[in-house]
Amino acid sequence: MRETAARLRRAARIARVTGRAGLRERLANKGDFVLAIVNGVTYQITVLLFATVVFTRFPPLAGWTVAQVLLVSSVRLLAHSVFVLGFTNVREIPYLIRQGRFDSFLVRPAPVFLQVCTSRFPLNAVGDLTVAATSLGVCLSMLRLHWTLARIGSLVLAVAGGAALELALALCVAGLVLRRAGTEALFSWLDTVIGAFGNYPLNVFPAVLRAAFTFGLPVAFVAFYPVAAVLGKAASVPYGPALTLAAPLVATAWLALGGWAWRTGLRMYTRRGW
């Protein structure tokens, strides 16, 4: 137990030091600092505006109002922001490899995953978090929900579970990238799929996509199913109300898979190189 605690303290210290170094590096270029934040804000506002326009031009779709759809989008965006803040550098592994920086992580006395995550401060997370928090506040004021401890806990779990799922999926792709060069495009594909389909209720999609995003790629568990639980709409979701409570279990299972893919890919990379 003491050894584990000491190891965690050491990892936290390393993360703090390298994180500060990464932040100082980004702050060295003021123009890059401002543009990164503006880029994050602009992109996420565009996503939210598109969802708002679509659902205000038509009557409630599949029983979901504009405010309820915005809650799905806001939770998805907030979960994404948490992922970006802590773990987005996992998606930068192909560039770290090309720059020769990734190989240096292998010989340092610190976990490779920790070094990757703290290698560069994600300035765009600031914009993402700002837009996500604002959007969440607006849609919650529109919904006028009665907040209980259970509902607050469900909302917190929804955000944490969504961030964990994004991390798990990124680790799965990272494992493939470390095994085989040329698969890095999967990072962009994954980000596009979650960003394009994770902002809307699953009910509006065709049956084939509903099944794919529930039993294949777990896009629906990033925000839709947990938000349905928060809104008390469990009875109307596809495949049964039990899925609205399954997001933490799904996130845990995918994290285990992502951890295995990462460790396996890292072993293969160190044996063969890229």
C-alpha cells in the first residue's frame, strides 16, 4: 500500500512538473496561445449552433425538445473537454514519433503514458470548457429540472463516463498506431464520428446506426444514454431503460480494453520500432 501511494505521489509530481513545462512552452508564443483558444471556442460554438438550428426548425423529434437535445450536446462537449484537458495528447502520438520525442519517453524513468499526456499543454481545452460550461448552464435554465442528489450524481457520472469512453477509444487507436504505421487516420475518423453523431438523441438515427452506436462503437454511451437517465426519459430509449444506467460499466469495460491495447502496442513498438 505504501509503495503504491509513493508511486502515485511520484507520478503526480512528474505530471505537475512536465505540465508546467508544457504550459510555458505554449505561452512562449502569444499568437499561438490566443489562436488555439479562439479555435476551440469557434469550432464548438459551430457544432452547438448547427444542432440548435436543426432542432428549432422542426418540431420535437422522437420526443426530444430543443433543450433536451442541447443537454445531450452539452454533456458530450463537456466530457470531450475533460478528455482534451487531460488526455488529448494520446492522439498526438504519430507526430511525437515522427519528431523523435516518443522514443525518448521510453528511456526516461517515468510512465510513457504520463509523459505523453503532459508533453504539450492543450490550450484548445480552455475554449472547449468555456463553451461547454456556458451551453450547459443555458440548457439547464431552459429545462428547469428539479435537482436531487441522485440527479446531480447522474450528471457528474455522465460527464466522467463520457470522458473515460473517449480516452478508452483513443487508447485503442493508439495501440493500433503503435503496432502499424499508417493507421493514425483513425484518430481523425474517431473524433469525427463522436462529434457528428454524439450530439443527438439516438432515437433520430436509422436502426442500423442505433445498433452500431450501442453495441459496436459506444457513441451513444458518451452522452445520450446517461442524459436520458438525468431527464427521466429512460423508458423511451432504444433497447430498454437498463442501458441508461450502464454507461459507467461500459466505460470501465472499454477502459480495460484500451489499457490492454495500449500496453500491447507499446510492447510491440519497443521490439520493432515504427
